[in-house]
Amino acid sequence: MKLARFFLVLLFAAGFAFAAEETEYEQASDFTLKDVKGASITLDSLLKVGPVYMECWDLPCVNCIAELDALMPVYDSLKERGLQIVALSVDKPSDEARVKAFVKSKKWPYIILLDAQNEVKKAYGIIIKPTAYLINMDGEIVYTHIGYKKGDEKKIADEFVKWLPEAPVEETPAEEDK
């Protein structure tokens, strides 16, 4: 009888372990937005290159800017493995020139998208800034980060590493022309 209980407990535990590995993630909504240079960018096209960390920000959000600044060294160390950071500006259309000038002064290496009509912000249900989503190459939201305080970049970097390939991603000919 004890042996039967042992196997039952073992089976039960194995079932929990299997269930834990079968996490279902929410699918990210695809979108098409203009970047600060006027090019149309789709989420689907970005995901063909690697995972995307998309952060919703605007000019008045001090914590958003602090997070994007703090992530620069992390991005530099992981971009060869396919990491892409998208800074999703939700500033008003009338602030577009200010956003472009600000981004240029910051020299952020990220993809800066303009969501002046708040289409993506609404589609993702973003209320608080900064809010960021890590989207894997299957288009699943695998991590959400809301708010920012100094030091969060370490926790965010740990999440990035979980979803990146070990080896650098080979550039496609189209990327080399950029």
C-alpha cells in the first residue's frame, strides 16, 4: 500500500511539473506604425529577427526615459543575439517634432515607433507608463514589466536572456543595407 501511495504521489508531482512547463502565453496583437524616420514597421516583421521588448513611453514620463537609458548597456550586450527594443512613443501628434528631436539627442539605438493615435496602447490595454512587454519570436507575450525603479534593468535583462538564442543571430542581407 505504501508503494502504491508513493507512485501516486510521484505521478501527481510529475503532472504538476509537466503542467508548469506547458505555460500558455497571450498572443501579442500585430500592428503597423511609422518610426521616427517615416518607415512603416510591423511587429510581425520584427519578430522574424528576434524577440521584441516593447516599452510604452512619452516625453513627460521620467521613469520611462530612465528605463530606456538604463537598458542601453543591456541592449548593446544582447543585440547580436537578436534582442530588439522598441520604444513606443504615445505622445500627441502635435509633439512629433519634439519626440524626434529628443530621441536624436538621446542617441537611443532602439526602434522608435510613433503611436500618436494610441492604437497600440489601446490594443495592449496599457494604462501605466512605463509598461513594457517582452514578445517572443512566436508572437507571445512572455513577460510584462510595469513601472521602473533603478536596478530593474537587471531583472529585465534576466528575462531577455531566457528568450534569446545562445549564439549571435546572423544578419540577413536586407539588414546589412540599413
